[in-house]
Amino acid sequence: MTLTIRSAVFSLYLYLSLPPLNKALMKLNFCSLSSGSSGNCYYLGNEFHGILIDAGISATSIRKFLKNIDISMQTIMGVLITHNHIDHVKGLEVLTRRDSLPAFTTDKIRKSILTPQSKISRDCIRKIPLQEKFQLAGFDIEAFPVCHDAPETVGFHICAGGKKITIATDLGHICQTAAPYIKAANLLVIESNYDEEMLANGRYPRFLKTRIRSDNGHLGNQQASVFLAEIINENLSHICLAHLSRNNNTPEKALQTLQQIFSNKGIILNGQQQITILNRNIPADIIRLIE
Ligand SMILES: [Zn+2]
Ligand SMILES: [Zn+2]
């Protein structure tokens, strides 16, 4: 009896340890753990492995949120970093040190994170090329440049199990380089940072309002919705409006703007597209791209 149990455990271990690169994926799940100007972290994974995109909340919260959706930290193969702002790297030092998680980003972003004050070990952040595919956890991943006020900022285009996921969370406008990656997505996470009226009438100083609205700042509800109305197609099955501002936006405003602009352009959502407004401080529902 003992032998049987041991054999079963051993077989299970072997099964879990096999690299799934040549296996057809049985599952592909996406979950936003946190999205917004207070912290960003997204999970993408199959039944074997997963990755994180950004680590802008504490490592403790990341572990807790993953555990709540039955994801073990041991299955996370690395974290992709979009840029050096604190709402994208807050938990990175602990994740790399305590959880031995490697981070992946461009050389320029790597250098911007590894300042003399940074406690992150240099070896923990690996350089990736810009606009060239690399593999992690069996996924094909490409970083593409976006316009934002950091030394460099990227979005990520990830192909897994025949599905294409694009993440573009901090961008002042949609430049020509970024547009094709956004248009190609089946699941798109796109910034919808501020409501134009709330920002104009809000208490932010003028210089900050100008910065947010600039081509290197953040994407507003109008900008995101107008672009989405242009690119919407039957392959785009999931739209996630992301990185909402705490002070200059509400989920209702972001959704209303999208609905209004779609309606003005005669776009009728017939249930083929799932639209989600990502929560600021708590995980959103899991999106099951392949069940
Ligand atoms: Zn941000
Ligand atoms: Zn930023």
C-alpha cells in the first residue's frame, strides 16, 4: 500500500516536472491581481507554469492573491517588468530575493531599476531584446516600446496556446510601433487612466495635469475608447480596461465612456467581447482563455 502511494506521488512529481513546451495547452488563465496607479501585477499561466507581469504591489500581497486562486509560487517562472515606476516594481526586491524569482526587462529599464540605492541583486534582472521574441514558461514573449515618462517603458505581447495577449498599461498615446501589437490581441489589457472632466476639475496642480495628459503620460478614457472603437474585431474576445486613477476616474466613468463612444460609432457589442474594468486593489475574476 505504502509502495503504491509512493509510486503515485513519484509519478505525479514526474508529470508536474515535465517541460510542457511540446504539449498542447489544456488551460490558459489570466488574472489581474491589482491594476491602477497604486500598483500593478498580472498573472498569466497554464496548468504547468505561469508568469507575472509587473510586481507593483508587495510580495506578500502577490503570494496571498496567487494562493487565493490556487496558484503556487513554485509554478511562477519569472516576472516581466514594463518600467521602473514604483507602481510596477514595489514588490520586485522581495520577489527576487525571497522567492528567487528572475525578472526580465530591457537593458535600459534594467539599468533604471538598478540604481545605487536599489537593493535588488544585478543577477536577478535579465536583459531581454526589444521587439524580438524570447521564451519563458513555454510562452513566446515580445516587448514593444510605448510612450511614457520613464527612461524606457514597454508593453508585452505574449503568445500562448494559440492565444495572443497584449498588455499596455502606461502610455500617453498609442504610437505606430505599439498599435500592431495591440490590434493583434485576443485579450487586451489597455490603460484607461483618467476621465477628462474629473482630471480637469480635480485638485491636481496644473503641471501634473499637463504631465498626465501629455503624449508621454497616461491614456484617458476617451483616448482608449476611441482607439478600441477603431480596432475592435471578432478576434478580440476580452478587453480589460486597466490602470484606473484613484483620483481622476471611476470604473463607471470608464465603462460609460466606452459604451458612449461605441454607440456613437454604431458598434453593437453582441456578447462576443467580454469587457472588464480591472479592480484597483483586489484581484479581478480569472479570465479562462483556454478551459
Ligand atoms: Zn503605472
Ligand atoms: Zn508609469
